[in-house]
Amino acid sequence: MLALGGCGPGPKSGLEPTPEWRSERDKTGLRLKIAADLIDVGAITEGLQLLADIRQEGTDTPELDYLQGLGLSRQGLASEAETLLLASAKHLRKDARPWRELGLIYADTDRPQMAIDALQTALEYDDRDAASWNNLGFLQLSEKQYAPALESSQQAVALDGSVARYRNNLGFAFAANDRPEEAFRAFRSAGTVGDAHANLGLAYELHNDPDNALQQFTKALEYSPSHVLAQQGLSRLQNLTDSETEEESP
């Protein structure tokens, strides 16, 4: 006779044994998920140890390559991580994750065009990832690809406008495309009026327009007299002016 709910023996102490119906493949998948969660919350050493144990037991899959590459990348071991991520990307077809992480590795190791290419590949497979659009826009801006940078930054903000960093990067992209009013509005949406003027001043400075940069830094200090970015900007411009004056002196 079947026991009714609430009848039968009470709970046992400790962990229950693995159900007999669970296959080895199921158990490996669960352990990979646990390792991924450990890496995600910052317990990277523990996650990598679990992955090493799984590989030692004979498992060799693209998902394992990806997760180990991800963990090693987070620990700053770029070369080892790159090898594993490239291996996983060959088999995880149309999976954005390896390319997304490779983009970060290439950016961190001063290979900006490779980073751009990797992020563009990732976005071909998953065009709803705001962080990848933002990173792509930042890299395109650093490579003076101004029009594409603006498009990428706009995509990032459209997908997730809650992140102030994305809106600031959009401001720099607008400024690089000679759209200062829109740049100021983007900066203002991410911070104070003083912040907006200071960031616009920095954008002008980066594009070799010291007169407008000086004007914006000065306005920033009118709103926020102790604004560090504006103070530093004015100091740089003053040092530049002093240096040019010394060169012109007989």
C-alpha cells in the first residue's frame, strides 16, 4: 500500500544520496552548473578546482573548456584562458559567451581591433547584451571609429538605460561626432550638472579643443567648486599653456 502524504519515515540528517535515475551525464551537468555559479559569485578558485576535478575524471567538453577559460580569465591568466575559449568557440556554435569573454581578454591585452571583432561576433549571436554593446562602443571610440561607436553606445543605452556608465560613454560618443548638446544631455542623465560640464570638457580636451575644454571645466567648477575632474582638467590645460609660453620665449 502506498503511504499517504505526511506518513512514512522522518527526514534523514545530512545530504540525500544521488537518485538512482540520475545519469552520469546529469551529474556532470549539475556539477558544471555549480562551478559556473561559483565563478559568477567570485569564488573562482573553488569553481576552477571543481572543474579540474571534472576534467580529471575524464570529461572533455566545450562547456568545460568555456567555464575553465572564463575562470582563468577572471584570475588574469589571459593566455591560458584564450586557448580554452577559442577551443570552446569552435564547438559551441552560435554561442556568444566565448566571444564575449575573448573580447574582454583582447581589450585587456591591448589588442583593440581583435576585441572589436570578437564582440561583434558575440553580438551576431546575442544582440540583446547591453554590456557587449557598451564595451564595443568604448573600443570603437578608442580606435577613432566614431560613427560606429555612437551606434553601439546608443544600442547599449536602449537595452539598459539604468547603467550610468553606459550613458556617460554615449555622451563621449556624441561629443566625438560633433554633437555637443546631445553629449551634454547624456552626461547630465548620468550625473550632476557639474559632472556633465566636466565630462564635456574632457571630451573637448581629448579632441584637441582646449578653448572649449577650458570653458566647460570652468562651468563645472561654478556648479561644483571642488569637482576633482574639472580641477585636474584646468591644471592640465594651464600646464600646457605654460609650456607653450616657455617654448615661444626668446
